[in-house]
Amino acid sequence: MVEPDPKIGSHGKASGYTAGCRCDDCKRAQKDYIARYRAQKEQSGDYDHGKASGYTAGCRCDDCKRAQKDYIARYRAQKEQSGDYDHGTNAGYTAGCRCDDCKRARKDCIANYRAQKEQSGDYDHGTHTGYVYGCRCDACKRAQRDYSMQRIYGLSGQDYDAMLVSQGGLCASCGQEPDNKNGFHIDHDHDTGIVRSLLCHSCNVAFGMLREDPIRIGALLKYALKISDNSHKPEVAIP
């Protein structure tokens, strides 16, 4: 249980989370805020395209990614110009500063947190926080997976598991089991961010390298069949 930061007001609201508080009420409020925002935008079809707010809400089109990158660049430039990066604090590191003082403060923050959790035996098991601060139990690894999927694709752990069941636990393309230890990749539309299916590593890489182009994929298939038909013929040496 994370206690509220007494220096920050608006507890239990998304504004409290934005201000830096990570108590359970503020984290829950932030999660609810993002969920409502996404639902509203999905219903209206308007994701604030071309704005950092669109990226934050879950859109990954080129315009929103560019806007997010520009927003971070402006924020950093503003902080560098003012010289106010909360230097020597974890907040400075989180905001993007990588000076020696901020890196040291970040390292100390993590070390203190781990020491506190090791002493109490409570590593926030089953949460993203537990994973970030060093725990690798199955529950924390699963929570990290779910956190990453939600952040990147807007896909919950339950949604992922449902997709996996619907595919019979196999790749949507080749019908095989995962071919590496990291499991399946989430195939999605890079313009809209819409999730399509789960692919094994090989199919996901091949699909991307072929630019998801049906004509190019078809041409490669014809070539594969052609050389397969000729595989029984003896090789001819090239002079």
C-alpha cells in the first residue's frame, strides 16, 4: 500500500497522479481517467490526432507519435533553459534529465525502495511496480506484461488471454506454437493502433519485413513454390 504524498493535494484524482502522487487512490483515478478518455474517443472516432494528448490516450498514428516526440523535446528544452530540472531528485530523472546528480538520485530511490520492500517482505507482488523494483515472481512478470500491453496497445491481460484462446494457443498465421521464449507478438495496425491478432516471432518479423504488402507476400510465395518444385534438380555450376 502506497501512502498519499502529503505535499500533493487532489488525492484520489487524476490531477494528483499527474502532480506526482502514486498512492493507490491517485493511481486508480488515473487509470479510470484514461479508460474514460479512450472510450469517449473511440466512440466519437476523434483521438486528437496530431496532438500529444492523442498519443497519451492510446493512438499510435504517425501524427500522434510525432506530436508526442515534439512535446517531450519542448518540455526538455524548457527545463534546460530554465535550469529547473529538480536536479538531484528522482523527479528530475523521471522528467528526462540524465545529469550525474539525477542519475544518482534515481539509483538511490530504487535502492531505498528495494531495501524497504525486502525488509517488509512486500514487493507489491502482482503489480507493475513490483516488477520495476526488482521482483521477478510469476505474478509480477505477468503484471508487467499486462502493463506494457495496456500502455502500448490498449489491450488488457484478459483481452490477450481471450485472443490466445480464440486462436487455440497458436500463431494466427502459421498455426504453430511460439518459436521463442517471449511468446507471441501482438500484430497491430501501425496507423490506427488497432490490434489484429497474435503472431509468432518468425511470422511477425516476416510480415513486417515484407511491409505487410499482399502483392509482395504473394510474389515471395510464388518464388518459394518455384524453387521448391526445382529442388530435385541437380545444381548447375555458374562459370
